[in-house]
Amino acid sequence: MGATQSTTDAFERKPVALTERITSDGSSAWPVEPGRYRLVVARACPWANRSVIVRRLLGLEPVLSMGIAGPLHDERSWRFHNDPENKDPVLGIEYLREAYEKAHPGFDEGVTVPTVVEVATGKAVSNNFQDLTLDLSTQWRALHREGAPDLYPEQHRAEIDEVNAGVYEDVNNGVYKCGFAKGQGSYEKAYRALFSRLDALSERLATQRFLVGDTITEADIRLWVTLVRFDAVYHGHFKCNREKLSEMPVLWAYSRDLFQTPGFGDTIDFEQVKQHYYGVHAEVNPTGIVPLGPDPRGWLTPHSREELGGRPFGDGTPPGPPPEGERVPPLA
């Protein structure tokens, strides 16, 4: 996603511009169809990372292709600068904005990832990141792989939604409120809310392996995409520095548990994460220097969370390895 800044000293995230949903019952203009859409993401972005993980866990790779924008962008939007000839090989565009302009000529609002694009027309369909992953779990169910886990089980949806709301406000968006605050008071308010929420989550996870129930759900995915970026960028770059994730024993073990679970750590490219945050946010890091650390190998150390029980995939099975063109470099 692309960060947006309000005119006050507090960071406010603007709503997404394209709120269409892809549905299985024809209730929207966009029906679920194999091969019709392309999911455009960026490895750097936590909001996009959600959809990458869910697509992997549900085995939707054969029916929903994925384009990967590079970590750097400018006022023209996310760019496919890691692809041959700087163009997405399926959509044939250099900048994601081109898909928005095909759908809405003269489009002048935010261009964010993830974005779903209709392949045949090249038109952006939706950047509705809050609903996208839930729709992949519910509307795309007929196309899930055999053994796909239920990431949004009906009996736990109210609790998942409640957890997600607090995590979004204070953690997912909270780190941005710290990083882009333009006033001391706004920064301190966001900082305190962030670490208060992390303390509460740590207490919750001290006695249970996952956030809701005994399996991985949408709630774990949404929290984890922020936690996995915490030490690499949010602790220093966004001044979220009461302590590092690696200094919070419960959350660090929980995060490593998921990192070592197929579908999570195999979606992460720490170098691209750092290149994006330190290279694009010139108002926060005007030199553009990208730090060499931290050493990511700690993510592979034992976590002992299995002692709490739980069944990561419930009655389902782990996903297979990522497709060849979607693999990330191994931790060095």
C-alpha cells in the first residue's frame, strides 16, 4: 500500500479508491473466474503481504496470477522495475497507475498494493485490501486447493473481526502513525497505543499458540505482517523503539513460529522491505541510506511454540512450495 499523510500533525490513512469486490454469486460486477484476474503486490508492503500469504495458503496460484512490483516507486506509483524491460510480463505496464487510468481515465487518487487487475482489459478492479483476503477465503472457496485451511471460520468470525479491528488501529496502522507523525503529541499518543496493544497481545499469546481458536486465522496473518517488519524498519525508521520484537519474548517466539510455517516466511524479502521504507520515505530518511542490519538469521531459530498445542492448518494441510517465479531469496 502507499502511505498517505493528513494535513494535521497526526497521520491519517485515506480510504481506498476502488472498493469493488469479486464475488462467487454474481452479486457484484466482478464474478470469480479462474485466470480472469491478476493480483498485483509488492514484497515490501505489509498490506499486500496479507494477500500473498492467503493466496499461498489457499492454493490459488493456478487461478489467480501474481505480479510483483519492485520496492521503489515515485509519484507515478509502484513500478515493475525488477521485471524484464521494467514491465509486468502479463499486463505489459511499467507503472501500476496505468491500470487505474485504464479503468478510470484521469484517475488522480492513491494507487496502492494490493490491486486486483482484470487481465484481458488491463483495468484495475479493486484495491480494497481490507476485504480482499476475506473474499479470497469465502468467495473463492470453490477454487481452493484440496486441504486448504479455513482462515475465516464462521464460528470465530466475530472474535477475529474484533481482534483485527484493534490490531489495525494500534499496530498495522499504528506504526505508520508513529513514523509519519508531524507533532510530538501525536507521535507519543500513537507510540503508547502501539506498545499497549503489543503488551496485550503478548499476554493473550502467552497461553495460546494462535490469536483465535487453535489454528491459523486471518487474525494471525494481519498481525504477523507488521511484526515481521518490526525490527527491520519500524523500530528505527518509524521510531517504534521502546524495544525490538526480538526483545519481546512471547511475540518474538510467536512470529518465528509463523515465519517457519509454509506460506509465511517464504513470502518475505527483507532486503526489499528495507529498500522500500528507507529508500522511498524521503521525509523520514532524507539520505536514502538503507541499513545493513539486522541479521535475519534469528528468524530460523527454535521457538518452542508447538508446546502450546494448536493445529496450524486445522484439518487441512500445509501448502506446497511457491511457484518458481515467486520464490524469495533464502536468508543469508
